[in-house]
Amino acid sequence: MIHSKAHSEIGTGIYSIPDISLLLRLPKPKVRRWLADFWDTRFGEKYNNNYSWGTGINKATNFYTLIEFYVFYQLRELKVGTKAIFTAHDEMSRQLKTPYPFASAKVLTDGRKILYTLTDGTTINADKSHQINLKEVIEAFCKKIEFSDNDLAEKYWPLGKKEQIVVDPHHQFGQPIIDQTNILAESIFNLYQAGETIDFLSRLYDIKERDIKAAISLFNQKAA
């Protein structure tokens, strides 16, 4: 992973295109295209916001954009149209007064419309009608995101919350670590690749073998 501290603030994380590709299981060309066409161009110009910095292999973005990528991708997997996603993003950005609406609200979907939840629990259509919609919806793609008390995304669990691998922008510049530690998952993987055994690594770091295996699994998987 290639990182630069330029343009980074404490607690925002640093994520290159290969990082996003690894964490979200997305092909690098798609990440590069989405970042350039959608966030840097469409959203960037509309909200007068810089979503990334650097060029080429050194191009990077922050934690909130990573979460926006995740939500965008999951919505597309649920067959929500790109136009509908853009409309929702624009409307939620205006309502919530943030250039990162998909990272600032618990986004919900019924597979057709995009909705979000107000502080009182009311679910609203994220379109210009503002029509209240209390229809039962699914929150499947929020299962990997942990939100703070003020409804901002604060952690991402790339393998799901059942595993101890977490992306927290307040630790190790947001790179994947073993939860409740400052141990980089990539460091574990590199030692394993160098020939160390899972048992040895478990004793070396004083963590469970399951956590060692999860760290290895994260970096063994390749984006399609």
C-alpha cells in the first residue's frame, strides 16, 4: 500500500486506489473511474469539495469517501439506478449540509427508492418529494459500517463485524488493524508470507489464531 500524509488530517484516514480496491473488493479501474468521474468531477464541482489529492498511483482519498464508495457500490448491487443514486446523494447532501451524505446518515433501501432516517427514527424518501415512507426496508449494506452517536460513519469492518479486522481512521491512518489493538493486518500478512506460522504469529502478537487467519484472508483475496 502506498500512502502520503499530504492533505491528510488526523482521524480522516488515507486510502489509495489499491486500498479501496482491496477493502471493497472492487477492480482498480472501476475505483479509478468512479473517483474521477463521480466524486472528483460530478460531486466535486457541485459541492465545491476536493474528494481526493495526488495523481496516478499516489492518488488518495479519505475515510468518508471510502464509505461513500461502499454505499454506492451496494446500492448498485441492489439494482438501484445510477440516476436515482445521484438524485438521492444531491438531496441528502442539501438536507444534511454535507458533501458526504452517504457517510453521514444510515442509508436504507427497499431496492427501488433510497431512504434515510432522521434523528426521531422517521424514514424519508431521499428525493425531492420528501414523502414520508414507513415501509419496512432492509439495512443489509450497513452491516459493515459502525456509526457514531451523531450518525457519522466512524468504522468499517471489511470482513463483517463477526471478524476482528476493522478500518478506523483514528488508528494507523485508517489502515486495517486487529480490533482493540494497533496491530496492522498487513504486517501480519507480510510475516505470514515470509514463512511464519499462524501459531507463531498468534503467540507473537498475543491475539487469537482466528484473528491471524482473518488478517491473512483479507490480503489474500483479490478484487475481481
